[in-house]
Amino acid sequence: MKDNYFKFSLSVIALPLFSVLLLWIVFWANAKFGLHLRDYGIYPRTFEGLRGILFSPFLHGDISHLFNNSIPLFILLAALRYFYRELTFRVIGYGILVSGMLTWMIARDAFHIGASSLIYVLVSFIFFKGIRTGYYRLVALSMMVVLIYGSLIWFVFPGVDETISWEGHLSGLLTGFAFSVIYKTPDYQKEIRYEWEKPEYDASADKFMQRFDENGNFVNPPPPEPEPEVFPGYIFVYDFIPETKEEKPEDNQAR
């Protein structure tokens, strides 16, 4: 895969913008019309609570909860779409389902809502996938994710904050890691521009590299070998005969 694999498109901005806008529209409608959508969150180990697997990422308890999820969701979705274009909708769709199902299985008895589980899926996937590929751009992206969102790791442990769903965070973290192992990406490699970057390059056959010894010191090349004689034992002598100008009949005519 060439180094120009990553290309910007309108979807890099449109997808996260639409997703965040949808969260705010749902929050506004819930507050405006008193829909009590919190009851559509994940309630563990109940049949009715299964519907929350689909609906919970779009529901938030208050404006602070929504705002805290909006910014990281926008940034992470944009990064996912730009660097992992082919995997974008699989990571989002299956990430919501798998992390939601894990939350439904292991969480305490309460309504679990919010897009934070999906955020943890994205953080985990982008970080571990970049490290696994070893490709310099994706590794740099992983380091940026750790630098910005590394503190999120504390919220996957119980007892840190009883008002948050650490179960949902842990489910998202595990799901993202699993996806980084399961989903394959192309063999990223830098575009080859020079001869010495090619796998079959042989330094010993390079005329330039032959000017250096094993310690890197410049040395003169050996004198060229004399060309073999075509007719050994014979000496050829060449005499130069100057060209003479032939007189033409018309040159002798009177003018």
C-alpha cells in the first residue's frame, strides 16, 4: 500500500459532524417534549434492557454529559474515517453492538446511557491498531490518542466515580482491542523513491558505494582493466591522406 493511501474527503468532516448533531437533536427533543428517553438505556440482564444496546449511545443525562462526549467523539470519528476508511462503519456499528452487549451482561442494575462506550471503542481500536501495524503515521496517531485521551483509562475501574458507567467504558475498551486484532489492514509501506530503498538493492554492485571501504572511508576505484586486443601480434599503421579538390570542367571556362 502506497504512502498516499490516506486521502481527505468530505466524509471525514461530514460523518462526525452528522453524528454529533444527531446526539444534540435527540437531547433537545427529549428535553423539549419530555420523552423520558433515559428508560431506553441499557438495563442489564433484562429483556427490555436489550433495546438500550441500540439506543443508549444517543442518550445523555444532562448537558455536561453530552458536551463531554461530543468533542472526543467528533475528533475520533474524523481520525477513524481518515486513517481507517474501509473499516469505519464496521468499527462503529459492531462497536455499538458488542460493547452494548457486554455492558448488558456485566453492568450493575441501573440505566446505562451515553456515547462514552463508543468513544472507548474508538480510542482502544485506534491506539492498538496503530501500534500493531508499525506504520509510522498510524503509530504517531496512536501516540496522539494516548497523549490526549490516556487519562480515560482510569474510568474503566470501579469506584473511581459511581456516577459513570465504568462497565460501559471497560466494554468499549475490550471491544476496541478485539477489533484491532480481528480486522486486517493493508500492508502499509512508504512509497519507494530511490534505488537503495528497494528490497533487491545490492550495495556491492552500486558504483557509488564501491568508492567506500567497509569503514566508510573514501577510496579510489581500481584502474580499469585494459580491453583485449582484437588482432594480437599485429600493428596497424594509419597514414593520413589529405583530400584533394578535383577540378571540374566548368571551372576552366572563362567568365
